[in-house]
Amino acid sequence: MTQHPTNDLAANDHGDVYDAAATWHERRAARGWSAADEDAFVAWLEADPDYARVYADLAEVGEIVGTAGADGALALEMAQARRAFGRGRAGRARRSLGLLAAGVAGAAILLGAGGWLWTRGDATTATYAAAPGHRTAVVLADGSRVALDGGAEIRTRLGRRDRRIELTRGRAFFDVAHDADRPFEVTGGGHVVRAIGTAFEVDLAAAGASYRVALLQGRVRVRDAEIGARATELSPGQMLMTDKAGAERVSSVDVAAVTAWRAGRLVLRGETLEAAAAELNRRGGRRIRVQGAARALRLSGAYGGDDPQTFARAIAAVHGLTVSQASDGAIVLSPARGSGASAD
């Protein structure tokens, strides 16, 4: 029988949130994970915004540990952190998070072949890219953390007086290490975002937009890259979007839902199946193609965003669609035969 962390954390201290997140992380990696388990996990994520944030933090660190290489004392420390992380016992998860973060930072410096190595001397540069269909987590030498969606790329320059990041494609989420003496700026899409100890997303390919910034916490100032342009300051829960014509608009959004891709989730609030497929397709994995009346199907809920095949099968089962494969390997979702809806 699969054991699940409880959603009732009101009587416990905040550390239990980390324990619960660690347990979910370990359970999802184990064999026998079922659709019922996934439903329970989604219910836990949606119970409190903090749960999704903490789980995303642990998942990001776990991703790096899974791909990083290390030796000597660092390897031992990371092995100990993995064991503590997997047990999910009270009082251990927070410590394991610290161990993992410390181990990851060390591994990054060891593996960076110079690009990661940063000192208070001359500025250093590095380029980081996520393979299509695969999210990647990066810990910069200043302690800032970056989550790259599939196919995204950043170029970094860390110096004594400033920290400059260029997002060249895709989208990235930045959790900035505070350093009042060195501004942290992200350029891309003709804009500059200056962070003030904050967590935010920059997206160069959002649906219906040419540029988008969503702020989870802290403060950011966004301006056109043109020198002297007026800056717009965002508050947590706000998003600045530039449409294809260049017009800017600031609105209030559910930033946790917008950035759910960091934890491999796709949160929908009445979007069409065609729009949902486009969102998955932009991540660079196996493509989904929607035909006929199925394009207009409205969806709400949280779905796995890392496996297009599983997503397609789940939607087809619930909404009576047909799943097939195109000659180019794409997954095709179309109205079931005999439904009376055209598949063209």
C-alpha cells in the first residue's frame, strides 16, 4: 500500500512541508506509481501555494544531483543527502535540502570547466542550455538558481559590479541570490529585467505574446532595452506581457500556475486542448497534434507536462477522443469515430 504525506499541516511547523515534499518526491521516483497516486499528489500540490513552491525547490535540486558528477568528500556528502532526502523523516528534510544545495554548488564549480568558476576578480561568462523536452536546473556561482524549460538557453556574465544574464531562447525561472552591491539583470526580447532579491520568470515564446515576465516574489523593474526607457515595477502576482505589436500590458495572474512547468506540471484554467497541446509542444518533446472539433475542447486541472503520450491518453480517456500516431511520429488527438465531428 502506498503511503502519502498528509495535507493537514496546520498543526505542524513549516518543516513538515519539506518532509511531505521529500516523501512525494521519493514516491514518484519509485516503482508502482499509479493514476490514483498522481491524483493524490496533485491534490496535495493544490492544497496550498507553499506546497507547490517547496516541492519545486526540492525537485530542482534533485534534478541537478541526478545529473551532476562529483568525487571525494563531495560525493560522500551528496550520497548522505540523497539518503536523508529519500527518507522524508521529521527534522531531516530541511537539513537534506541544505546538504543537497551545498553539494550541488560544489559540483557545479567542479564541472564548469572554467565557465562556472567565479571570483571577485575579472568577470566570467558561461552558456547553459536545456535539451528539447528536458527541463534543466542550474546553480550559478553567486548562489542564484535558474530553471530552464526544454530548449531554453541563457548566457551569463558574473562580475564584481554586476550580474548580467541573457535569455536567448525559451523561458527561464530565476531565483536570485541577494547582493545589493551587484545588480542582477536579465535581457532578452528587447527588454531588461532588474531583479531586487526576487523570484521571477522570463518567457520569450509565450502564447500570444512576444515577451512575458511573471513575478512570484520580491520586486523587479522591467524596461525596454532602449537607453532611457521608462521602467515598469511589478509586484508579486503580476505579469507584464508584450503582444506581437509591441504593446505592453500588466495584469494579475496565478504565477504558481504559470510557472508550474518547473515541477513538470501543466495547469489549465479553461484553455482549449489546442492551446494545451501548443504549450506542451513548445517544450520540445514529442509533438501533439489536435484535429477537428477536439481543438475547441476546454480543459481545467493540473496535468503532467513532461510526458506528452501520457497526457494525450489521459485526455482521450476522459473526453472520448482517439489517439493515433502520424507518419512523422507526432501524437494525434481527434474526435472518436462516429462522434459526428470532423477530424480535418
